[in-house]
Amino acid sequence: MTINELKELLDNFLDRWTIENVQNLTLQEYVGLGNKDTFCQWVETKTRMLGSIKGMTSIKFGIYERKDPTKRPKNYKNDNQYSWLQGYGDNRKIAFENTKRDIIKIIQLSEVGKFPEIDNILLPDLFKWKVAFLYSNERLIPIYKRDVLFKIANHFGLKTNRHTTISEIQNVMMLNKPAHLNVYAFMRQLYDQFGDNEGKNEIVGSTTRKRQRRTTRRAANGRNTTTQTRTVTRSYVAEQKHNKIQEALLKLLSGKYGNENVVLEENYVDIKLIQPNYISFYEVKSSSYASECIKEALGQILLYSLNDTDKRPKKHIVVGQYPTTDNDKKYIDFLKQNLKLEFDYLNVEIE
DNA sequence: CGACTCACGTCCGACAGAAG
DNA sequence: CTTCTGTCGGACGTGAGTCG
């Protein structure tokens, strides 16, 4: 699957499950036997290429419809059709409302990057972090398998014990993501190194005949020569994020320099700050890594610089949601050394 | 609070039989 | 003969309970 196909899949998911749609979820739309269009089906199966959470029992969804209505799993609470985590309450209706409340909480926390608070939510890790990833704007790394995560944590020098949380490990991974890899490529690299697929590559039949290997997961880096052009229009989610960051920045600058000196959306410049002895151009980007924001913004910045006739010195500032990592800083330093253009990166928190 | 055990549903390989 | 389809059962991973 190409990167564009992965992004398209994520777009499709976010399009189908906007926060509004999640807020209006019914139990039947959340999880159900035989229904391929439920929220849980989307998270587990349709978006499998964005990191698999197959396996484990359906209790990972918090509440699920049993295949065998006569069974009553002792570990969970049950009625004649559904089973759910004991912590979610005494009947089906309450249990589902609590599950939904937690899903919404995960979405909201993930969108603003408050990942440590997700650890405290009752839902099982596998499902919880897949949901978090889907709404993180490609900030989290899509790896969910526990022992793989712990191996990776140790590799990056994080001392782990059984109290180590997933958000701590995610944080280490995010800080170590190379600037030239997107989260999927980074996931692939980590999985190749720390995944547990070794030894399964060669299955030889009992006779002289070689039996064809059954592939459970198609390689993400498979050659694909079809020419595809992704539509350049920004997705709804990216648009929303862009607006939130822009608003936060506007507030920040107006507070600091006064409304009269801050110009919004003039000549396609997101925000312009006018000062007696210089002008700053702010270019807002919705990507979740500073280096990605800068990469996207540089071309535009060069054009502003070319077209602007004001004689005052000009500063260019790329604005994104998250602070720079060490890898981002390396990239920025490299650019600064090689470009005759003053620019900087600024991160702005959103709510 | 930690170590251990139990229960459970899903995945996946093995296998059998049907179809080609 | 090969290939396809369906079923079975063990392995697995994890929430919850128990014991000290």
C-alpha cells in the first residue's frame, strides 16, 4: 500500500466517523455481529493497514455482542445478548454510554496531543491506542502490540517495568522519529526490526512440493508503479486543525502586539505581523511534526518573500501544533545553514 | 500490591472432502 | 492430480478473581 493509499484510508475513516457522528452513535452502530459498517469494524478491520489490532477478544471494544447468546463470560458483565467490562456499569445502556464517553474523551485528548491522560481510560490498550492514533493527525506511531512496544522502548533507552505506560513509549518513539520518515514508514522500519515475524517466512509442505506462503499482511513497501495523484485539496480534518492553530496564534499575537498590528489572511498569507522595523509572515501548517510543517511551508515562504515589496526586513515563521524534536532541530539547522532566508519554527498549543 | 490462575473469543494452521 | 472451501482445535493474550 502506498503512502497515498494509507492517507486516503485514514481520510475515509475520519470522514465516516467525525466527532459528531461518534457523539450520535447508537450501540448497534458501535458494535454488532455481521454489521461491517460499525465503528469497531472500521477501527479493527477496515483500517487494518493503519496498524493491526486483530486478535484478543472482542472485550477490547468495552462492550460487544456475543456470538453465542447462551454463554455468560464470568469475567465480564452480561445480559442476554451483550457483554461488557464490569467497570462500565450494571446494564447494557449505561455500559454503552460510558464506553462512548470514553471514546469521545480519547478523541478529544488525542487531537490536542494530551496522550498521557489516555493511559487512565478504562478501555483495553490495543483498541484504545488504535482509536487514539486514528485521531492524532498522524502524530502517534501506529504500533500497538505490547511486547513489540516494550522492545522498542528498550532500544531507545527507556527503562521499562510493568508500570511503564503506552504513552511513555509512544513519546519516546515520537521523539526518535527521523525527519525524513512519515509515521507509517517509521512503523514499518521499527516492525521490521522488532516485530515478531521472524521464522515464519518459509513454510515447506510435507511433500517435495513447496506450498505457497499465505501472506497475512501485504508489505507496505510493495512496488507500485501505477501513477496516482492525490487530490491537493486539504481534508476536512486538516482544515479544522489549521483553523484551530491559526486562531490560537492570532490570539497569542494580538495579545502581545495589539490587534492593529496583526493582519489575517492577506494575499494568502495566514497571518502577518507588522512592526516598525520588521515584518513577520506566519505560515500555519496542520502536520504533526515540525519538519513536515517546514517542508510543506518552505515553497510558499519563498514566494511571499519574492512578492512582497515592503522594504523592511522580513521574518518567516512556520507554525505547527507540536514542539520540535531533536530530529526536527537537525533539519532546521541544516536549512538555516543552507538558505539565505530568515525563518523559524513556532509551536502553538490548541484546545 | 504483586504473583498467580482462570476463563474467554479470535486467529491461524491443519486437515478433510469437494470441485475442477 | 491440483485447487478451493469449510471446519476443528490449539495457542495466544488479557481482564478479572484469588491468595498472601
